[in-house]
Amino acid sequence: MSDAACSRMPLEEFLRLAAERGASTVLYLVGRPPVMRIGRELQPPLENKPLTFHETQALAVQLLTPAELQLMNEQGNVETSFCVGGISGRLTAFYGLGSHNLVFYLDSCGEEGVRPEEGVPKQDP
């Protein structure tokens, strides 16, 4: 299988697709492929490749501030807002069983790439 066939859908694209499908939650858990929840049901994964420790760690570093990362490391979890590719909501990042895991609770962004409560652009990862 070629590297292109094994490549992962970028987070921005996955969140946009999840929002278009009406998902409320997106789960990025180590050892499992990314999945979305629509209604009460987890949907079948769009790809079979499980997330690695390094992938979720890199996303946590990109999405969280240094203070949020420190809080997560000290307390085991942190909640914050996010806006990636025009999709916003709340992010719960937690460190469990030796890895970083991310749960995205989706809302739609008003203005592309702007956190509603801050009114300032946030850099996409």
C-alpha cells in the first residue's frame, strides 16, 4: 500500500465533514481511528488507521496553549474552546493511559477562524 493510501485526513477536513453531517462530537483517541458522533450513535470510522500517541500529542501541542498543556499534565485534563477551519466548539483534552486524547464538541463558527468569545483569529494547526 502506498504512503498516500495510508495518509490521515487532516483534522480541519475531518471537523468540517463532521459538522456537515450534523455531528455533535468528534473523538481522537489513541489506538482508535477518529470517529464522530451523530445523535447518540458513534459512526463507523472513515479510515481504519488507528491514531498514534505521536499524532494526538502533536494535536494537543498545536491546539492548547502552554498554560493549558501544563494544566492537563498536572490535573490530567483541560477544557478550552477551539476554532479550526471555521468549525468551533469546546475541546476536552485529557492524558490517560500514557497518551493524549482529544474530544471535540462542535458548534459552528460565526466568522471564519475567529473564536467567538475572543473576537480574534486563532492560528489553525
